[in-house]
Amino acid sequence: TATSLTINEHDLNQVVKEASQALVKPADTVQIKLQLDESVPAFGFDAQKMERAISELIENSLHFMNQGVITISTGIAGKEDLVKAGLRKTNCDYAKIVLEDQGPGIESERKRMIFDPYHTSRVKGMGLGLSIVKGIIDSHQGRIFEDGEPGKGARFVILLPMQKQS
């Protein structure tokens, strides 16, 4: 069901806010800091699925952090972002969501496997969270990649095509 979409025009910033508020309570030792670019226009995507993808990423970060800050930012993807995602020629702009945490990060040799089903470094868990996230992003014709430095926290970048609904 992660790949069957209900596409409508939504405000990406609102979806990010809702996903972040659902998981972390103000008294927790981990805080979520939002840096939302108000110039990102509304565009067509499945808000429920995107909220789930963002929530999964937040939950993943929370598992690896006892304290600190998770920063979630939005914006319009630049040329460097598109190149890193393997998008050379595009016929539309892309929205960008970046989730950065202050956990241990992901070792270089594991980065290519983290989105594979059943791959996990957790004691508990089935290893499906990041593969579900990737499935949701892929079904939107978007891209997700991990761009953090090992030992300095994880940094997940999501790029979504901003195609207007007709």
C-alpha cells in the first residue's frame, strides 16, 4: 500500500509540521527544529504517505539519539542536489526535504544497503522502515539518499518533483 498514491495539491511545509509534531513531545530530550522555506509552492503529492515517510525518518533518528536536535528543512532543490540524486535532466523543479540528526551517522560501507528491505542495525526491528520510505518516495518519482558524514549524524535528503495537478 505504500506505493498506491492519492495525489492532491498540498503544502509540503504543513505536512512536515504535522509529521514532526506527532512524535516528539516538548519535554523530551530530543528536540525537533524546523527550517521551512515558505517559498515552496503547493504541489501534487500524497500528503498521508509523505507524512508517514517523514515520521519513519524521525522515528529512525530517535532510535539512535538519547538527546540532541533533529533538524528538518524544506526548500527548492539546487543543481548540486539533483546531481547527487542522479537527476541529470529534469523537466520540472524539485522540492527538497532534509532531515539531519545528531546520532552516530551511517558508516560509508552501509549507505548503499540502508534502503534494502530487512536490512537493520537495530537489535529490535525488522528493517522495513527505510525501505518503506524509499518505496513512498520512488512512487512519487522522487529520490532519497543519505548524505551525512559517519560519526556526525545522519542526513537524509528527499527530492520530490513539483508537478502541478491539472
